Amino acid sequence: MKNVSFALIQLSCSTTVSENWQKTISSIRDAASKGAQVICLQELFKSVYFCYEEKQDFFALAEAIPGPSTEELGALAAELNVVIVASLFEKRAAGLYHNTTAVIDADGKYLGKYRKMHIPDDPGYYEKYYFTPGDLGYQVFETKFAKIGVLICWDQWYPEAARLTALQGAEVLVYPTAIGWDLEEKDGEINREQYQAWQTIQRSHSVANGIPVVSVNRVGTENGQQFWGGSFVSNAFGRVIFQASHDQEEIALVDVDVDSSEYYRRTWPFFRDRRIDSYGGITERFID
């Protein structure tokens, strides 16, 4: 058994970037002081979730990756001996932007980035206006403590993304997320159904691939959305071993057994029995 302490930092965000940044830095220090080894931050933690509307002014929030934020986080990671998984708004070139997560190792080294592949476009989530779909493919980052596969929010709904990341040797899947309930939709049953679907699809990635999932979401009310928190960890067979509240900021430390895939894949050998010769149709948009 190889337990790695993952910290899930679930926060609310204000319109002041410096305030969000300092709150996150303080939370990282707090988590590290309690023994966290891998720090997982929520999607676009430096600002409010700006994709609630299409507004050119928000492009000013974007930054180069690597750049000043990854440099500061790198220095912090080296000081605290922690891995940091940080979701940022990337400016790649003039007029070209991505929703990107950077991974920084415990010695402060910038290991690389993953660009969000699946981009939603729905009321309150107008991400296609801001983000170009990722072009780096699915990736695994070999950190000091674990091989981490990173996917981002809307990627959560696609089993293909989880599978392709797992096939590259990920020991854990980490999902930075920003998702909530529409404040105009106050039906408790609908809210419960939405959250359960969100959690269930990610737990299914654990089951199908035999690896733990760490999903970290924001909380608080922003621009017509109540972000539902509920950050959670499932083990390598989909059992929820931690779930945060829906309305409170939390810094949660969860021990994750990153060696457990061996046991679950021996007991439930889904990888062994995959009929890869029969999956050609998966690359079709629809089989008419």
C-alpha cells in the first residue's frame, strides 16, 4: 500500500484576483503544514468563473504558461515540498486562449500543462467564446509522489478521456472543476439529480480504469450560479472515501492508495478483456 496525501482546496472566489490568489496561497500553506503531498486547486481559481457571459474584458485575466503564476507556485512547491496542480487561464498568443492546468513537482520544477479538450457552450457556461480546444492530447505527469493524469471539468463526462489517460499509466485522475446549480432552478430533486450524475460519471471512471479519482470544485454564489462544492475522492473501485459540503470552503486532506490498481485490476480485469479490435467505430461522430 502506497498512500499519498492529496489536499482538495474548495474555495469561493471574489472579483479581486489578488484576494483569490492570496487565499489560495494561504490554503496551500495550511494544507502542507498538515502533511499534504499533492495540492489540487479548483478550476480557474484566480478569478470568478467569468464564462457566465461573453465579454472581451475578461481576456485580460489570461496569462502565459509557464509564466509568473507558475514561477511563484514553483517556488512555493519547492519550499513546502509539495506537488501543485493549478488551473489557469492561458494566453497562448494574441487572440488564442486555453483553459489549462499546470503541474508543478515538489522540487518546484514545472512539469508541463494539460489543455482542456472538451469545451462546453451552455447558458452560464460560454466557454467556447474564451477557450480553444486543447491540442496537447491526454497526458500523465510523473511527480515525486504519484503519476497524475489531469483532466478538466467538462472532460469529466467523457469516458474516452479518462480511458486514454489511464492507458498512459496514470495512478490517479485529478479533475479541477467549476460547476453549479442555476439559482433560478430551485428544485431540490433536480439539484440532487445533477450532482449525483456528476459524481457518478466520475466514479465510473474509477471503476472502469481501476484508479482513484480526485475531483475539486468551487463553492459560493457567482452571477446566477451557486457552485455546488461537493469535492470528492473515490477509490480505485468507485467507492467515495471523502466528500466535501455543498456550501462551505474546505481544505481537505485525503489519503489515496495509489498502489491499489494492482489489486482491483487483478480482481476485475477489465483491461485484460478489452476488445480493442472491435472499437474502431468509437472515432465516428455517430454510427448511422
